[in-house]
Amino acid sequence: ETGVTQSPTHLIKTRGQQVTLRCSSQSGHNTVSWYQQALGQGPQFIFQYYREEENGRGNFPPRFSGLQFPNYSSELNVNALELDDSALYLCASSPGGRGLYNEQFFGPGTRLTVL
Amino acid sequence: AQSVTQLDSHVSVSEGTPVLLRCNYSSSYSPSLFWYVQHPNKGLQLLLKYTSAATLVKGINGFEAEFKKSETSFHLTKPSAHMSDAAEYFCVVSDNGNQFYFGTGTSLTVIP
């Protein structure tokens, strides 16, 4: 069974640019969540996708957007990058639907640096 | 609104002594609660989850947590710390399964 994978591992961008991060969910999982983890902080929930539709969103501006594809892989897009966007971006997949108790399986993350 | 507060940013224990990592939550509904562990340069791993079936939840690697609704707490314990337990621990709350809120984390150091 393949776990959650993310690409790229590391990325360096400059302020104002756009970035796309990718996530492949674990086999059989149809729900994907994205998190931003700043250095020394806990992950902050960005949004969740369930069967290709956004299913919940945290307190992030619209320049953070996402997609989920029919194979349940997902993308996180960030426009107009700011220095504060520098962080580890985590993707997590979970099985089933909108259940309260579904365990999330996390990928290793993408480290984004904005200069 | 839902949130968690991890009361200690750093905890240091000697190997073989008990571990207590404290977490208080705020939730308008009956929440689901989780503890995750993050080892350096490794992904987040679920330790245990509260599913409302039992207030004392057993997880992996000897960890337990007790859900106390009257105290809005979900503290993580382990009877005897091992060197491999040194890591960052996160308490997580969710009201609806669509949004998950992490605490700021507790860094556990185990002294040999």
C-alpha cells in the first residue's frame, strides 16, 4: 500500500510568484486536506476536498486555492506569494466520507521558501 | 468556534518516568479529538483518537489519553518514557470532520 506522497520536496520562489504543490492520496482514500506549518508552529488547516469538491476551509485568503482530481490526487495553488507563505505544506488523506473519526494519513510535506 | 490549547510548549522527563502532555479544547459540539506525533524530519503519525465510545483511549507505543468533558481536557499520558518518545506532540480537535485544528505543539525531551 502506497502512502501519501507530495511533490516537490523543496521549492524556492520569489515574492509575487505563483506556486503549485501536488499530493497523491493513499490508495482508497477520497478525502484530502492541506495544512500550512510555519517553523515552530502547529499545522494550520487550509482546506479539505472530498470527491473533488471543497468540503471545509480554514482562515486562509482566496489566493490559496485547490483542486482534487478524479483519482483523488490534489493540488494546492498559492498566488501572489508573500514572505509569510514560507512554511512546510502538508497534505493528509483519509478514507470514507465526512466522518468525524477518520484518521488522516500525512505526507512528508513540501518545504516552500519565499524570498 | 473550536480550538485546542496545549498547556506546555516543552516537557522534559527522565527515561523510565511517566509522561503527561496536557491539552484543553474548546468546542461547541461533541468533538473528535486526536493526538499526533511528529519526529524530526518525519511525517505526522496518529497516536490515538477519541471516538466517544470510551473516555479512556489507548493508542500506539503505550500512550493513553482520557477525555474529560467536564474539564474540557484530553491529556496524553504514558507510564514510562522511552528515548524514542522524544518528539513534537500535537493535540487536534474537530467538530465536524471537515476542519481540523491543531494545537501549537509540545516538545518532549527524554533525558537518559
